[in-house]
Amino acid sequence: VVSTQSTWEAVVSTQSTWGNDSVIVDTCSGQFKNRTTCPNCNYVHIKFDPFFYLSVPLPMSKTKDVPYTWVGFDGRIMAYGAKCKKSADIKQFRKDVAKQNELDPAEAPRFVVADVWKSKVHRKLKIGDSVNSIKSNDDIYVYHIDLPGLNEFYGVEPDPDAKAPLPIQIVMQKIEKNPHYKPSYTYSKPYTSEAFGVPLMTAIPPVGGITNKQVYNQITQLLRPWVHAEPELPAGAEPLAADELPYEIKYKEAGYSYNAKEFDLLPDDDAYEGGQKVKFLVNWTRPEYYNIELAEECPRDASAPAKKKTSYSYGGGGGGTPIELSACLDEFSVEEELDEENKFYCNKCKTHVCASRKMDLWKMPDLLCVHLKRFNYTKYWRDKISTTINFPVDTALDLSKWIVNPAEQGRARYRLYAVSNHMGGMGGGHYTAYARSKENAEWYELNDSSASKVRNVDEIVGSSSYVLFYERDPAVKGQS
């Protein structure tokens, strides 16, 4: 206790030395007890730090359920759900996927993690991307590029020094006659194409001697599960002949140019000249043969969450449970282990360590600002938590449970007198406030230049509450 009093007197003395005797220091500053334990020598470092506001974390889940669809190189498709740490990156996610699919972890680098939108790969996720950057409406697919199987198919000897082949997207397209086709128009085409179904992924070994026939056969092999054996034919349509396919295969430069030239991929022995930076187009001239059921009703693992309402068909296509303020205070007091980026220097064993740290309340101010940490920042992502935090408005807030100084525990009852609100997100927003009048004890809403009486005090508690302002209950203020 002597050391804490000395620390506190040093804070006050510093203010006085600089001529800063301040009512703010006297009424708004408190003290933390910071207990840090070195895992190497078990030495306990205790430090008492001043504070002018109490920032409390919101006890949110540290894990995230990521639903994804697995597309194997053997044609197997399965819906899964992976539970990952929010701090994990895609590199770790791929390892989790390998384990879930009972594959060697060495296969993980051969997975392509992609966000599929409108039946095309919208973006490929990089290994350094955060798992938490995956949004709830993202449609995540994981494609397995089986390199040994690929080399075996093409008859290529494995070369450990060779670069891995680039993944190549295969887009399904429905082909229809263009009723507005005009030959005189430069960009007018006799047929229209519309992406549908599930895009696939393949690769071609970066070696010479690859023929069109080899590439063609590989793609048709990938497409076998997607060809319906007994489709429902449109009125008047004839079934395909035994040796007839319901699609044609083309390739074009993988880019966004509307008029990029397309090339037919034919099963001949000519050298394949498309390279790896291309996109394969499977033009379904008979789209009724595409196995839509495999996309919309694919097998689901027990880990997969409830199915999202997504349609792959061709032809037309703030929440959360409220949290108690007491839970935020509990989270503040939980002992944590410092990570690699926040190592503690132990002056006992003279090294930086991932120590364990516990913060407690020691000395409390007469006026207390409680800051709800709604904004999260990491090197991967930024986010605002809009969950409602329940806090007492007309009843007292008793903090004695979280104060470890016995002399302060009897003076730990506070009354709310104002709330600062933030509406908006990471890019900007608007601030308003609620304040209780000292004249009539009524609550008022303050919004820019306007002030209006609050009709129902329940509306003060909401998902926009950001900073809570408390004063020590006059009934306990004089106690010590």
C-alpha cells in the first residue's frame, strides 16, 4: 500500500511541479494495479498506473465459423464449416481445411481459397488475408489442385525445383441466341452468354509438349459429375447422342476485356498454346444437362451450418444478443497472455517474454468515464461492434466486485449522469448524447443544437452507446 500511495503522490506532485494543479486530476483520475508475471523466472512485476477513463472490452467470441464448399480434384464436392481464430490468416485456414478433409498438411499450399459471386471467382484470398475479413455473405470455395495427380495425368515427371502451376478458373456459361444481334454492329454477337452454376479450378503443368487433347480430356474429366445423366428435357428437345457432349470448351485471356478473343479448345494433337494465364469457358449449348442439384443440394458435412439461400440456376438469376456491462468489466479483469507483438521486458531475467498480465481497479475517481471499446483494430482488419450493452440508468452501478483495494470497495457505488453515442461505422458517423439535468433530474437528448426531453429512459441504452459518464454516489462519497 505504501508503494501505491507513493505512486499516487508522485502523479499529483508532478502536476503541481508544472503548475498544473487541476480539478480534473483531483476528481477524474484513478489507479490501476498492473500485475505481470514472467513465464521464465516466474517473477511478479507489480505496477500502479494512473488512468483518466476506464476502457472496457466487449466480450465477443474470439473464434469465427467459416462455411465453405470443398471442391476436390477428383470431382468430390462437400459443404463444411471450419471454426477458426479471428486472428488467423488464410494460411492457417488452409491447414484447418486439410485436417478437416483428412489430407496431409503438405497439401494445404495447393488449396485455392476463393470467394465466388455470380457464378465466377470474384477474388482469390491470399495467404496473409485475415479469416475475419470473410463476410457472412461471402460464398467461400476451397479448390484442391492435386499436383501429383496432375503430373500423373499429363505424364510429367515431378520436379521439386519447378514453379507450381498457376490455378486456372473454369466458368460455366449458358448459351442462347441473341434476339438483338446485328451483324453491322462491331460488338454485336449472335449468341449471348450468362455465367451460371459453380466455377471449377484446374492447372496445367508449366512444361512443353502439352497437347490440346490432354487439356480437353482433363477438363471433361472434371466435368463428369456435373453432367446430368437423365435431365428433364424442354418440350420438343431431343436427347443427346451417346458420344455427344452438352457443351463446348473455349479459352480466353484471363482479364476484364470485353472483346478479348476466344479460342476453341479441341481434342486434337496440336500443341496447346493457351499458356497458364487464361480462363476456360464451358459453353453449355444444352444447359438442361448441367447438374444443378449437385450445386444447390451438395452433400453437407455435420460441421456445415444451415444452408444459405443461394441460387445457381440459369435463367433469371447490429446486432447480436445484448451484453451486460458487468460482463465487459469481467473481460477487463481477465488475465491475458501477451502475444509476440506485445512482449514484456522482464528486468529480472533481462529478456522480452510473452508474459501473463492482469489489470485490476485500485483507486477510483469521483467522476468516472467508462469507454466501451466498440472499435477493433488489427493488422488485418478494422471493425465496429454494434451490440447493445446493458447498463444501469436510474439504479446504482456497484464496482466493488472489480476493485482489489479494500479501502475503496465501500466507496464503489456510482450514478449515471451522461452517455455519449456514436452512430455510424469505421468510415465516419455522428455523435449525440444523453444527459441528466442537475436542476430537475430529468434526462435530455442532445443532438447538435437541439435538446429534447427523453420520454422513455429505456431508449438511453442502445447499440450506439459509446462512453458512459458516472459520478460517485453522494451517499458513499465521504466514506473511506
